[in-house]
Amino acid sequence: MIKDRVIQVVELKGIAKEKFYTQIGMTSASFRGKAKETPLNSTAIENILSIIPDVNAEWLLTGQGNILKDSNTKNRAISSKNGIPLIPVEAFAGAALNNGYSLNFDTIDERYSVPLFDDKGVDFLMYVRGSSMYPRYNSGDVVACRFVRERLFIQWNKVYIIDSKSQGAMIKRLLPSNNPDQVICRSDNKDYIDFEVPLSDIQNIALVVGCISLD
């Protein structure tokens, strides 16, 4: 069963189970007794693959193959002129799609081919800075991002890169506010408090769809 395999890889990686279950949006009760026989939803699977990027997705889903990927891992970033552009935070800030600025990705030389992201519609890669999203993302990790061109398509409690006029580019989890003209920005690191940003202050927004964690 897939949940048995989840437990197996968590134990192999030495990850604290309770914290891990919380990170994938579940509880330990889902991995005990009869509940362990139920399948995982797609969001939980996506979170597992993001948190443990070297787990073999085929093994996780079917039990076939090795637990971990080999040296030719699908999440390995290979320099490629036709790959996904790796942009600095400063380039994202002010590169909004609708405010007259335009970030010309054709001028970016640093590009990487990451087969794991081939079907995710990734527009760019970006380094994570700081510890506000720890333990989900560490400073130095590389996140894969897809532009959100319609605000109506924001998925609450997902992680986004947002470019605000007042605070620049930042990575946060977005939640709905009681004020329909604002959004709540939340860090996974509990040392950081929530704050609200007016929608009118957001110039650009991109959904984080994957991560390459660096040792």
C-alpha cells in the first residue's frame, strides 16, 4: 500500500513523522489502522515528491523500482540553453505581466533542464532566500514557478512567489483575508507572523510547483 511506502521512505530518510504528516497536509491518524488502507490524494503525493525530491515516484505510486532515484535522477538540473531560466529575485521584482514591465527570458543565459518539471508548465526557477519558509524550503533551495495570469485562479494555502510594490519579491503561503481586497501572507516558519497585502500592491504572482533541495 502507498501509505506503507510513505512510512518506509520517511524512516529511511530519518524524517520526523509527525512534522512530515503536517507538511503534506495530513495527520498520523491517516497512517494507522484502517485509514492506512485508503489512498493518498494528489495534493499529498505532490507534497511528498516536493519534500523528498529524490524519492522514486514510480516506486512511491506502484512499488516498482528503487526507493530512491539513481544518479540520473529526474530532478537533476542539467545546464541547457533550451532549459528553464534561473532568474534572480531582483529580476522577478518589477517584471509584472500587466504593468508595462517585461522580463525577456530570451536574454537569460543560465538555464537548466529538469525532466521532473516537464509536465508542470514551469516558467522559471528561482533561489529561495532566508528562512521564513523553513522547514518546507531552505535558503539556497531552487523553486520551480509557474505564472498565475488570473487572480481568480489563486489556490488558497499554496505557496507562491509574489512581487509586491511595497516589499518586493517574496515566497509565502497565501490565504484569504476577511477583506476581499487583500490576501494573507503566511510563512511556514512559526517565528514569522502573518501579514496582509493589498491585491492592488501585487504586481506579479507565480505558483511554486516544485523544488530542488540543495544539501
